[in-house]
Amino acid sequence: MQKEFLEQCLAEGMSLEAIGKQAGKHESTVSYWLKKHGLEASKTGVHAAKGAPEKVDLERLLAERLSLREIADRLDRSLATIRHWMRSYELESERSARLRESKDACRTRSKTASLRCPKHGPGKFVARADGRFRCAQCRMDAVAKRRRSLKRILVEEAGGGCVLCGYTRCDRALEFHHLDPKAKQFQITSHTRSLARLRAEASKCVLLCSNCHAEVEAGITTVPLNLSPDTCPG
Ligand SMILES: [Zn+2]
Ligand SMILES: [Zn+2]
């Protein structure tokens, strides 16, 4: 049995029995040839038989920001069917709207644009060096993430905890205290620089927890000289 013939029958929603009747073959023969051609009887047949999805259903699911594949699953239709009806209803998925708007923004060569982020929704995007746009919130998140991972490395290298009280629980409550304020070039945690530069700066510091740091800055506590990094053997 020809593949094209079987495909056509399936697309029309015909059952195995109906196909068999039309071809003058037994149902099991039809089933054999479907398998041979890698076609799926029940599913494709059911999809085709269900007919067009309602426009309102598609609009509702699109509003839920589902992907076309998810919509196909929800409506129990094939992806091709959903694509086809999206085109004929002139509907646009969030993803394709995003891509189209992004392309338009690139063409205008502006520095910022109002686009949609799959994670943060509609918002401000900023142009990157290559001219493509990136969600400003995503970029801030990435910077914060990099900052946290750099700090983790520096904290680990500085002994992992407060040199005075041994506190280790939370990196955010650990600070780099410059032993010689005159040697300070920048505040370590407020900058995103290369690890090498941060390391160089951290080498002039001891690690203190926020409480001990406040006490040191207030003059209540002093950092013993033998804890300074220069005199520290390791
Ligand atoms: Zn984002
Ligand atoms: Zn402490």
C-alpha cells in the first residue's frame, strides 16, 4: 500500500476499517502497512477527525503563554494542525511576536526597546554590543549571580569565615575589611571586576562578619596584627 494514499486517508480522519474497505484490504493489512511506513493510525486519525480548533480556545491558551506544543497537547491536536489554524486565524504566538518585535528593534538601531522576556514578561531591553537585545532584568540578574559566585570564591580563599568570631553561615554577612585604608582601591563587593583584580584587592583585607566589622570600624575591637594577610603564613 502506498504511503501517500495512507497519509491522505489518515489526514481525512479515516479509521483502519474505512481505509481497508476503500482499498479492498483487511484491517490488519492496513495496520501492517501503516507500521511499515512509520505512520500512526489512531492518533493521527483522531486528530484529523476532531477538525478545526476553536479560535477562542487558541486565543485563551495563547494568553496563558503556552507554547504551540503545549497548546497542541491541551487541545489534543497535532502540532501541524495548531500551526495551520494559527495561520488561518491570523494568530501569533508569544514567541513569534517576541522574535518579530526584537527584529524590528534591531533594525532601528536603538539602544533600548520595549520587548517581552520569556521570564520577566514585557519590559525594558538594552542593546548588546552585537546589536541584539537583552532583557535588562535578566542582565541585572546575571550580574548579581556572577557577583555572588565571585564572592564565594574570594570568601573561600580568605578562609571561609570571620577571622574574629569564626562566623561562616552567610556570604552576604561577610565583608572584606581593608587593614590599611590607604591601600584601598575599591570596595570589593560593590564592584564587578575580573577575579584577578578582586583577588589583588582581597589580599589587602581580612574577612569579617558584619557585626565584627561594625565593631572594628567603631574602634571597639581591633584586628590582631597576626591575622593580617601579610603576616599570615597561608
Ligand atoms: Zn528577563
Ligand atoms: Zn565576626
